[in-house]
Amino acid sequence: MKFVLSRDELSNLIGHIQNVIPPKASVPILSNFLIEAYGNELTLTATDLTVGVRCRTEAKIIENGATTLPAKRFFQLIHELTAPHIEFSCNENEISEIVAGSSHFNLKGMDKSKFPTLPDFTGAAHLSIKGEDLREAMFRTAFAVSRDDHRYILTGVLMHIEKDSITFIGTDGKRLAKIVLAIESDESLNGRYVLPIKAVDEMLKISSSENVTIYFEDNKIAIKTNKIIIVSKLLSGEYPDVNRVIPQNNDISVTLHREELISLLKQILLFTPDADHSVRFTLSNGDLKITANNATVGDAKVNMPVNYTGNLLQIAFNPGFFLDILRHSKDETVDITLTDSYNPGIISDTSDAICVIMPMRLNEE
């Protein structure tokens, strides 16, 4: 195998697969990635047996072939090189030579036959969606998934396909993010699929405005663009019915300036010593006051004008969760709707996304 490729293009390919490589591989070959050169195309593949990514680009292929290389060492080497072009060759003993300007390196690899093959989705049921829409849906929901392995099914994003729409949901039981996208698909695709967060993180790298294709087969899914395919196993288990925790009749609505509130919450966070600490939101005529009180750290009070008229309302929220929601909204302002001090609040903007945040216990000040 022999090819020539620009360093920048090779670095770009590496960026698509490097996070898939497991830090501690259960099988030695999984610490390697597969590199293939055929025709005029160079392909890189990585997998941890749950998520796999294959990406390709055009290259000057001088001799066809394939091998696997230790990912961490190769990626670090390419990162440190300064030459604009790289000449790569591999002999029959799986020793690869990398030439960059006046520098020469020999790196030992492993036989490609030991590398796991990605599933074949030929003939599988599929649908098409704009790449930027899929990325937006993942961005608006993935932040809310659980990071606790004890709630395994909640460590992924639910993708619920119905006749003419896909609903994406992420939740950890304390907050929830949901967005609905309109699609055209075969009715036979109706179903609920839970994507592991590692696969979602790879989908967040998709920036194509062109349509991408999503394939479904048994307990697996694949997302394919012109140059990248992401393959993943689906999480097994019964995803809870989250619709019952989304309030339907909140009668208090307040418009909040997003950037101003983000700034205030960052200030308040300095006075909350742990991730589970709550802060008090107090709504009075024309004003929102946010207060934090901690015996160890001290206390803080910030406020901002809002379009609220009515009785005094106090409710406690996790400020970090609230901040996450604001960071994953996109308008200049957001709306929060409430019922009282004890029921969830809904935060929304002008898109088809909503976020639900659960209230916390009001501590006495």
C-alpha cells in the first residue's frame, strides 16, 4: 500500500474517528484503526464494537492495500508533523513508513484480517433527513441524558419515529429535552430506538446541509453521509413514557433574556458548592430575583427585569441544569411557563424544542 495525502486532510479524517477508539481496549486490535487505500480513495475505520465510524476522502493512491495501526501513537505523530504532505507506504510485514518532508518514521501495525468488520446495511429499512437538522436535534437533546450507568436506558437519546415525524428525547429524570422534526418515511419504520451517547457525540460532528440516510436493522443503526458512516448498537430496554411529566396547563408565562440570564446564573454558580445545590427563583411584579445561600461559601443575590405581573412566586431549580438548557437554546429570549412552586417548568424558544426542568426543595433562607 502506498499513497500521498495532505497532512490537513489526514488530520481531518482522524478527527472523525479518534474518539471511537477505546482508551482501554478489551481486545488489542481495537486500539488500532483500519486504513485502506483503493482506487483513488483513502478510508479510515475505528470501532469499539458498540460504535463504529468509517470516513473516506480522495487521495493519490500509488499502490492499493490496507493495514491497521496503533491509533494513539499514529494520531499523535500526525498532530506533531509540520510538513504539508505525507507519503505513506506499508510492506508485507505490516510495517508502515511515514515520510513527511525530511522526517522518516516506521510504525508497526497488525494484519487487517483481525480487524472487526462493520455491519452491512444493504437492503435495510431507511429514511432521509437533512444533516444539519439531525445535528440540531442531537445538540438540543443530548445534553440532558443521564451519565449514571445505573439508569442504563437513560444514557442515550430516544428517537421515536412515527408516520411523518421523528421525536428526539434526552432525560436524566431531573430535566428533559425534546424536539420534533417533520419527515417523510415508510410507515413500517414506526418505532422507538435509543442511541447510546457515544454514537450521538459522533453524530454531532455532522455538519452537512445535504440529506443523510439513517438505516435500521435489528438492534443496530447507521447514519450515512457522502463521506462518513456511523454504525452503532442500540440500547436495549424500555424507555419510560416521559410525556406524563411534561406539564400541559402551566398558566404562568415569563419571557427571559437568554444571555443576561446565562451571565447571572454563572455568577450564582460560584456560590453553589456542589452539583445538586438549588437556588431560589423569586418572581414579583416586573422582577426576577435569584438567590443562593450556603453556610460554607456565603450568599449571593442577582436580579433582572421580566414581564411578570401577579402574586409572588418562589421556586427552586438546579442552576447548572437551568444553564445547560439556556446554552442549548438559540433565540435572544426564551419563555418559561410555570404552575406553582412544586411542579416542573417548561423552557422553550421559537423552535420545535422544549425543555422541562424539575423543581427542587425550597430551602429556608
